[in-house]
Amino acid sequence: MKDRPVHKPLPKQNRFDTSRQDASMLELGVCYYPEQWPREKWDEDARRMVELGLAWVRIGEFAWSHIEPQSGAFQWEWMDEAIEVLGCAGLKVILGTPTAAPPKWLVDRYPDILPVDERGVVRKFGARRHYCFSSRRYRVEAARITEAMVRRYGENPFVHAWQTDNEYGDHDTIHSYSDEALRAFREWLAARYGTIEEMNRAWGAAFWSMRYNAFDEVDLPNNLVEEPSPTHLVDYFRFSSDQVKSFNKAQADLIRKHSPGRPVTHNFMSQNTDFDHYKVGEDIDIASWDVYPMGGLINGRLSAEEKARYLRVGDPDQTAFNHDLYRAVGSGRVWVMEQQPGPVNWASYNQSPADGMVRLWTWLAYAHGVDMVSYFRWRQAPFAQEQFHAGLLLPNSEVDQGYLEVAQVAEEMARLPKGEVREKASVAIMLDYESRFATRALPQGRGYAASSIALDWYSAVARLGVDVDFIGQHSDLSDYKLVLAPDLVIPDANFIARLKASGAKALLGPRSGSKTRDMHIPADLPPGPLAALLDFRVTRVESLPDFHSEQVLYGNTSYPVTGWRERIRTTEPVLAIFEGEHRPGSPAVIGNERARYVGTLPRGEFLSKLMGDTLGWADVKNLPDLGDLRLARRGKLHFAFNYGSSAASVPAFTDATFFVGTRELAPVDVAIWMEG
């Protein structure tokens, strides 16, 4: 390894500052790949980035083969120079560890690092994320390249933050069925259960003659004739999640050892629940995520009619949902590492966002607590897999639409007061990853999608103008008036005790409390520990096809429901009943002064009415349905976002001071104001 470069001293105001206040003002950044462009472009690119108003630049996360083209033969000079050019221009560098794309020579030398898909087919080199989290060899190699990089740049004055790897879970790469994964899974099971007899009990091995005599007899849950034991499958999901955590922690520990004071982040993905993000978040300082609303709409929950309506603006609530979720991951700080600036290349269809949406998404991020928004990417690539993925610049370096909108945001930033922070909300939504593993293992209905159900609940609250936080079962519950749990399948008794003691009211969705940690039906029937909040038992469940709907009488109105129905036995007040020929009068919603339970899947008008009533019951102020308008608050700043095709009136007080926009908000527009 060659000597580290000698850096020119920075002006005092640009030196690395570990005391940067989170609550100053939104900062902007961009993803850049100097290894993909001629050296003569770097200086001009850096200058133009700063002129645009960008402060951060992420590099390096796919650069392993350029850093180490052959084993042990490091070529640092180009990265030394790139960091120098960017830093001297006034940009703060986020350096990514390059472990998401191991080079060809490494794969050829150690083919056992490759992941194996559910069919048992080895996934080959030629794209990215081609490694198995359980490979001992790859863990050694990932630590080696990470430490080499951090030793060289850990105290570089231009490197202000680090990103570990890139997008854990992309391309369905959390679950590997390799020999290394099998070995590690058996070790994980032995550590979890201690004895094979205890594992047999938990897995229900008396069923179908599934008894094991030793942990070394256990296989991975793929290519079976029928479904595996749900406990076997959920344990495999837990194991896979733990592998991600330990892999990430190894890198974070090396970064902190050799680059003290620089924050560590990882760029998570939208709507991914393949691993426990809270656990990975324990080892990072800032949670970041990658925002692609156009693909999120096409691949998302909405009906075809709704997708057509929001084709060029995206699902009005999916992006905000993830901003709020990632505030709960890690320390509470959140960045956007990749913000879509135009069409992408990877969805089933790749439409262009409406002019103005890049600006809207940027301010939406800030409103929901994001401190830095980085755009992907600086210049559109004219080669390889992402040729159709827009950047801020066209491939010939002309400015694209996203560039113009970022320039507008940079100008608007100067108008806003600094120091405003996102405050704790009155309403919290529970997202529990083990419960998501449970519904994946036992969906009990082809159309059951826990992620879509939770987003429906979130959307119903957002349409009423209410801010929310996300929580896990480990979270502090103080100051919340209402906790919403759309799918808390595996509740922890300690969490339920804390919820009961907190004073918060709770609305619980169907299936809540339906499984123990061993994936068994609770001994005294569902809802298990939730019986401490509500006296009821679930005696039967049905999953229902989309072509069949039933009616629920709630108040004086009858609403259609489909997808799920539970049979409930209770002493609690009944708030809604099923109608029709099949067991008419059966409870659909029950509740007492502290908690309510829904034994079906409310959607549309029923969900909106139920959520409005629930907010009122919990003494949470809310507005009439906002339609295509969305509101948010960050400190004293109020934000409005118009996702509709017609103008909308902003619900601001008469004495409000507008910094951006006006009371009449055009389509695809933003208003920012302060009351009084």
C-alpha cells in the first residue's frame, strides 16, 4: 500500500466539524462516480456542484475493482485525487465501502462467496450484490477492503461521513441458500435453542414426522415438497436478519476505529422488511434511504385507477411513510442518500415525474425530519445497466429538469428560518419486523400484504392532516396519545405492559396477538398478551377472495370489506358488526376506554371513518379529509404539498407568514409558512 497523500489545509469554515447542529437547515448532495468519467471532467463537475448549491457528494460504493484491480494491488491515486478535487471545491465527501460489488478476480478465487437463490441456483457475477452474508471468506475480504479504505481516508479532512455497503436487500439478496448459509443457520439454531429437543418443540416437529436428532440434520427451508414449518421459516428469516446486522456492524466498528467522529450511515430501501432495520440501525449514526417514488407507485399498493391518477406524482403517502419510518431507525437523524431526479430504469414501467416533483420531494423530505437530500445521480450514464436512469445532467453534461428544480430549492432554502426540528408526534404507528416475518411465513391468503395494510393505515391518518412517528416494541411510548398497530402479530408482553402503563390509547388491527414467538397459537387463543388490554378471544379466521365482499355496520352506515374476517368472542362493547347471511351480528370492531380491535381489513371510506373516530377518541386534533393535499410540520414551520391535478387551498391562519408558495397551491406545488 502506498503512503497516504498529504492534503492541503482547508479554510477554517470548511474543516470537519463533529458538532454540526442537526437542526440548522436542509443540506443538498449528489451521488458521483469519478471512476466513470474522464479526469478532465472532475474539476468542472465539482465547481458546478457547488454553484448549484450542493454541499455533500457520495462516492466509492461500487469502486472496488478500481481500487484493487488485482488482489493486493491497490490503486489509490485516482481516489486520492477525486477526493482532493471535490473537497477543495468545498464539498463534503460521503465515502462508501465498496462491498456491494466484489470484483471478478475475487469471485473467481473464492466462488463460495456467491449467493444461492431459493431454487438452489448460484447467482453469478455480472451485476451487483453478488455475495452471501454468511460466507466466512467474504466477511474476511469485506473487512479487509473496508479497513484498507478507512485506514487511508479515515482522517482525511474532506471525508465527513461513511456509508456501509449499499442497499441491503436489493435484488432479493438477504436470503441465501448456500452451503455457508446452511452451516451458519445450524450454528444459529444451536445458539438459540441450546438443545435439539427444544427446537423440535418450538418447530412442532411432532407434526408430519419432522423430528430432528441433531442440529446438523436441519436443512434450509427451500425446495420442499410442501410448506416448511412456519417456525422453521421465521427462524430462517430471523437468522438472515441477524447475518445482515453482524455484517454491517463489522464495517461500522472498523470505521469508528480508524475514522472517529465521522457519522456512519447505510442507505436502506423503500418498503423492505426482509431484515430488522431497527437492529441494523443500532450500529449506525444516521439512517438514510433511497427515494424512488415513480417505481414505488408502479410496483406499489394502489389500484390501476389510482396509479393512473398519480402516474407522474407517485403515491402521495409512500414516500412520507418511509421518511417517518427511518427517523425511528438509528439515532433519529435521517438522510436521503438517493433522490430520484427523473425517470428510472428498473420498474415495470418508467414514467417521468411531473415538472416540479423533484422540488416537492425535496421539501417533503425536510418536512418529515430529513437533514440532507442527495440526488442520484450527477450525470446520466451513457453505458451499462442504468442508461435510462436520469441524472441532474444529461450524458453530454447539459442540465436536465432535476437540476433546475434543485437550483430552485437552493434559492428557497435561503428564505427559511434555521433551527427548526421535527417534534415528537401525538400518534405512533407500530412496525414490528418479526411480525412481518410471521405474515410472510403464514399469509393465510394470497392477497394478504402487511406492508400495504400498514401504508393504508398511515395514509388514512395523513389524509386527516396528522403527523405520525413510527415505533418498534423497544421504543419509548411517553407522550403518545394514540398507538396504531395494524399487524402486531407477535406482541411482546413487556411492550404490552408498557403500553398499558403509558396512558396512550391503542387501535389494533386483525391478526394482532395471533402468534407466540414460536409461531404457535397462544395457549388461551389470540390475542395472547393483548388480552391485558381487551377481553376477547379470536376463535376462527377467514381469508376472503377479492371477488367476495361482506358488509360491516359501523355507526349508521354499512361498509364493504374483503380479504379477512375473524370470529370474536368478547365481553367488551361492540362498535361494529358484520351483516349478511353468514353469522350476522358478529363483532367486527370492539373496544373499551383504552383499546380497540378490528377483526377485518377496513379500507376506503370505512378506514377513513374509523381512523377519524379513533383520532377523536384519543383527543388528537385532525382536519376533514384533505384529498390530494398533504400537510406536515417541522418545528414552527408548516408545509403543504399538492399531489392533485387542480389547485387547493392551504389551511393556514389569516396571520400566517409564507416563505414559499401561497394560500392557493397549484398542482405539484409546495407551500411553507409559519403561523402568527
